Amino acid sequence: MEPASLAFRAHARRALADEELQRALARLRRNFQERRARAVAALPEFEELRRAGEAIRDQVLARLDHHLEVFVARARAAGTVVHVAETAADARRIVLDLLRSRGVRLVTKSKSMVAEEVGLAEAVEDAGIARVETDLGEYIIQLAHEPPSHLIGPAVHMTEARIARLFAEAHGGPPEREPERLVAQARRVLRRKYLDAGAGITGANFLVAETGSIITVTNEGNAELTQGLPPLHIVVTGIEKLVPTMEDAFTLLRLLARSATGQEFATYTTVITGPRRPGDRDGPEEMHLVLVDNGRTALLGSRLQPMLRCIRCSACMNHCPVYLAVGGHAYGWTYVGPMGAVLTPALAGLERTWPLPEASTFCGRCAEVCPVRIPLPDLMRVWREEAFARRLPPATQRHGLRLWAFLARRPALYRAAFAPAVRLLARLGGRRRRLRRLPLAGGWTAARDLPAPEGPTFLARVRRR
């Protein structure tokens, strides 16, 4: 799927005017933030755990080639067939070859953002193979023919009323508004699919080098059914998901659950080491792992390498004022929110995605809540500098920044230029101390009032002290 990120501003304007979306985002804002806050408060050593998680991820990235070699050797020894995909096209080709060669007609699939990244779902359907998403959120957006808008809650942009309408159209009967009844409908449909599927496709939350194991995390148990019932299990994941040891994996799992959903631990955490062995009562006959690079190794050794620490918990977007105002579809590609603003340009090209690093107030909340301490605002600034150097933003925007930089480096000139403007804005604010409209600031005032300057400036206060 090609990114549509150049249209971010147009997408954002439509999102701000979408009342149904705004109601859904308000619910997201309450639920995820409050639950994470409670989970963190209940764990006194959470900050120490964050530092440990950061160290584990940095250790892996410093010696990624070594850990990959160890993991591949152990995985193959356990019976897993390992494939390496340098590009998205390679990943699609490997998976389609496996499905075609085994005559697969129906695929069940659990959530995999890497599969979404490489456009695997569309490729499977274009090849004439039926696909059923087994994660409830992914199943909902499949019915709606929409991409996910969130990493762990793909359908968070939808209200219950819209989901009820979708289910009524797909399953027949009157719309059911109660969540329990909607879940029961999906369960009835999916249960047969698990048994009929010729292959199951999953992602992986972590890859454990010392054992060659794959770890999946869900709250629905759908990944377990997807990987355990069909004869063929295909895992599609990124090369950066490695951890050295099982102990390291469980350190990160403690961070993942608390940061993602506010749980102490996910409901289903499954460790898979190879296909079914003699004497096993279940499991796939074949297990294949597709390790996807698709631009990741290009980040190693660069200023953007810390982005590869990401464990896909969604905490950054759950606390981002921009994401919470416009939702995930505004970003135009697989990865959204602050992590998407950094990762998407790396994987899809800055020339097609440069507006995303600018979709930030630099408030720093994303870095404050990141479980592996990724300095996301600093990394967005790297891309902003690169976009400016390559003249990707409009000329008016670049010239305005140059003018501001010229004045900012000359304090006396800066004060002389802006002091009259500040006084004028203070008068225009009137008693309300708000500006409803302002030339050259329409991007702000179209959606909200601009606070008018009030009282002495910061420098004036410092001088008085």
C-alpha cells in the first residue's frame, strides 16, 4: 500500500469535522491513558524497568547481526523454516509462493503490523485466496474495507453504532448494540474459519535468540487458534523484534502490557518453538518465518537508530494531542502517531511522507511514556531538518523559518520586531483573551481560539527577579 501521507493536512481537516470520529477518539483518550496511569502507579520499579528495557533493545541493535545468526540457527534446529525478505515485494512473494505451492484456498490471519506494512493482505486477495482477519478489531475494519487506525486497537475510530451496522450487513438480522452480542456474532463466524483454513498467518511480538522461539501476545486468543489449527503457520515480522534471552523477553512483556492496555500481563502470551513434534497433540505441520528488513538495516548506526527499539505498544499515540485530535487514518499509512511520524519516512521515503514529522507540538509526552525511552521528538526533528535541507516543504514555509531563524539569532532585532506585535495581539484579545481569527494563523484558528498574550514577557519577568 502506497503512503498517502502528503495529504496529511487535508486528512486532518476532515477528521476534525467528523463528529463520529471525535466521539470515538474521546473514548480512546479516557480509556488508554487512565488505565496506563493506574498500572504504572501500581509498579514502583516501573522507571527502573524502562531503563532495563532500553538497555535490552540497545544491546540487540548494537549486535543485530550476531543475534540474528544465533536466532536463525536455533529456529532452524527446532524445525522452523526461516526466510529473509529484504523488501516488501520479497515478503509478499515468499508468502504467496508458500500458499500457492500447498494449494491454500483460505487463510486466517491475526494482527501483524509488518504484514500490513508490506501489503500482504491485498496481495493474498489479489491472488484469489480468501482471507479472514481473526482479531476482532481487524475483522471489523475488514468488513468496513478500511486500514487500521491504531496499532493495538485497529477499530478504535469506530463507534458501537457503526460496528452494529457493519455486523448487521455482514451477518444478517437487526443491528445489535450490546458489545457481548457483537462479540458472539464474530465468534460464530470465525470459529468455522479456523477449522477450514489451510494456513494461518501471524506476526510476532518478540523473537528469542537463545531458543529460536517466537512470542505472540493477544487478549483474545485468536493468534493461538490461527497458528495452532491450520497445517501451515507463517510468521511475518521485522528483524528488529529480537531479544537475546527469554528473561529479556519477559522484562519487555511486563513493559508492553502496562504501556499498551494497562494490564499487568496480557491474557494470552504464547511461546512457539518450531512446528508440531511427534507426540504433540496440536500445532502446525509446517512453520515458516519471514524476517522482513524493508529499510530497517539502513537505520542502524544512524541518528534514527533508537526508533528500532520500538515494541509497538501504542503508548505514544495514546498520549499524543495530534493523534487524539485527528486519529490514525490521517497519517495515510500503516504506522501512526509519533512512532509513525518517525518510522514511516524511514520505510516509505521522506519525499512521500515529510508532513508526518511536522504533525507534532513537541510537547514531549510521547517520550515521557515510551516504555523503552525512545526520544521521539528528537527523531522527528532529524526528519524536519532533512526535509528542510531537501526543500520538501513549500517555499513559503521554508522562507518563514529562515526569517524566524534570522531574527532569533539577533535578540535585539527579535524584540524590536515582535514587541509591537505582541502588544497589538494583547489588545485584540479583548476581555476574553482569545483570538478567533488571525492572519497567517488560519491553520490554528480554524479549529480553536488562539490565546492572546497577557502580562509581561518571560524575559521581563526574569529581569525583575
